[in-house]
Amino acid sequence: SDYTSGKATLADLENKAKIAGKTKDKLLESIPSGDENSQKYVDSVTAYVSNSGKIAWSLAGFIQTENQALMDESNERLEKVPTYAFSIVSERIRYLSSCGISDDEISELTDSDTETN
């Protein structure tokens, strides 16, 4: 690819960031509404996807304008990614447990998710 060969341009990167931002919009539309039992899980996924999209848009904006505040914003949001990811895992475990799924089954699901990512 152009990225690994060193031939990528800032315009290429800006385009990829915009695609990521648009993908975030589509993902947010596809997240189902939560019920009383799943709302925290849904909210954690929504926050993660939203944050990821904001990173992409901030990077695209920085490339267009060279406004350092946009780069700083994307860096701050990047630092929050592990927190958002942990929240998803925690809320998923809580949700699955509330559905009556055993700890062993939850561990098996979590392990298989880790192996595929």
C-alpha cells in the first residue's frame, strides 16, 4: 500500500479520516436502542463509536487547517480509547450475566472475541 511504501500523501490520510468519520455515522445509526437491561452496554458502545468518529474528524480537520487545537483534541480522545473499550467489556459482561449466562459461558465468549480481533 501507499502507506507502507512511504508514498501516501496528507490528502490520502485526510480522505481515510473522512471515510472513518462517515463510517462512524453509519455505525451509530445501526446501534439498536437498549432496554432497561442493556442500556448501559448500548451506551458504552455508542460512546466508543462516537469518540472514534470524533478522532477521525479532528484529524481530517487538522490536515485541512493545521489547527493545532484539532490535533490536541484527537490526541486527548485517543488517550480515552482504552477507557471506552474497557467500559464496553465491563458492560457486556454485566449485561450477559443479567441475562442468566454463566461466568464460564461469558469467559468463553470473551475469549473467542479476543481471538478474532
